[in-house]
Amino acid sequence: MHLCIALQRTPLHLLRPEATAPLEHLLGFQDRLVTLAKGIGDPVGRRLRTLSVEIEVDVPLLLSLSKTPAELLELLRWNLDPVRQNVRGVEVVKWEVKEQSYGIQSREFLAAYGELRTVMHRFLENMRKEMVSDEDELV
């Protein structure tokens, strides 16, 4: 299975008056993701052996929104926790992070994004470890 997600905003934008996406669309997205995660997480009926997750990150947008590491974790959790909480025992879980940086290479940019990249990769690696293990092995 190949799952593609674009990371741009955190759930905080649900509360802002200038929010561009209707609340129903955002909650509908999460409802569908939860349903999908429960379906592929069912160990009895599923035949999922390999999960390939592609995450697209618009780096300049992420930095222009002044994402802190804590806000990035919130964003990752909001988008990926339904899968993280429901899928266990998959033989192979692969991540591909596609970064759109538009060739911006300033030191400030690289330093700011370097910290966020570390947080993101640590989150994804921990999630991968949880998903390839069986539920009984988790503490």
C-alpha cells in the first residue's frame, strides 16, 4: 500500500478565523484516515505486508509558518497517529520524505530546517518501529 500525505499546517489553523479549509473537510479527512487505518490495521482480514508512506513537505511554507519542533510534532501526530495507533505487525514500513525547498540554501534556512528535519525523521523512525512490531511487544 502506498499512502501519500502533504504536511503544511497544524490543527491550530482550525481555530483561526482566516482558515482556508472548512472544518468539515479537515475533520472528514481525519475520519477517513482513521477508517483506513482501522481497515489496514485489522490483523485478521488484512493482507498488508508492505506499507510505503510518502510525505511531501513544502519547506519554505513550513518555515514561513514559523513551525517549532513542538508544532511539527503536533502536525505529524494529527496526520499520522491514526495509522500509528492502528497498524501493527507489518513486515516492511518504508518512508519517503519529499522536500520542496526551491533551491533556498541560506545558512539560516538550513539551520532552521535542519532541526525540524531531525524531529520529523525521529518521529517517523519511532513510528516505523512500532508498526513493524507486534502489539504484544509494545510497552
